[in-house]
Amino acid sequence: MVSVIVAYSPAPREVHEVALTLPDGSTVRDAVAASGLAARFPDLPAAAGCVGVWGRRAAPDHVLRERDRVEIWRPLRVDPKLARRERFGQQGTRAAGLFAKRRPGAKPGY
């Protein structure tokens, strides 16, 4: 028997965890099905790329080990690169970047 935790976050700062004890040789697919999270959250992402073990993407047929944490991820709403570009545009070039906070009287670039 292996003890695993299945975690899903339907919204920011809201995490639902289910502790399970499964037979040896159980897969990620088995853990997600046994957790019952699909019944509680009908919009649960079922795509293979939305599941991982300890923060690393895992295939549904990945065999679980003792004390693994299976994570079900939500799809991204905004591309991270696009969000960063928009934040930079709002801040302006003087308030962002490596040389934004200079010491008074310092040379340019320091």
C-alpha cells in the first residue's frame, strides 16, 4: 500500500487535499479517480498535461511511490510573458529593472 495526497486548487488561495491509501502499482489516473475531486468539481481539468507529481508533469500512467503528492493544475488564464510585458509597460522604464533603485549621488548604472 502507498500513501499519497491528491491536491487541487479551484481558485487562488483555495486548496483541497485528499489523503489516500492505494494499492502498490497505482497510477496517477487511479489516484485522481479515487480522490473524488471530479465529482466535487465538474470543471476539473482532465487533460494529461494538467497533472503532476511534486510540481513536475506526470503522465496518467505514472506509477506512484510512497508519500507522493499528485497535483491537478488549472489552465493558465494569461500567458506569463504577456502579463510581464503589461506590468512593465504600466510601471515605465525608470521604475522597473535592475537599476531602478540607485543610491543618491551614485554613478549611472550603479
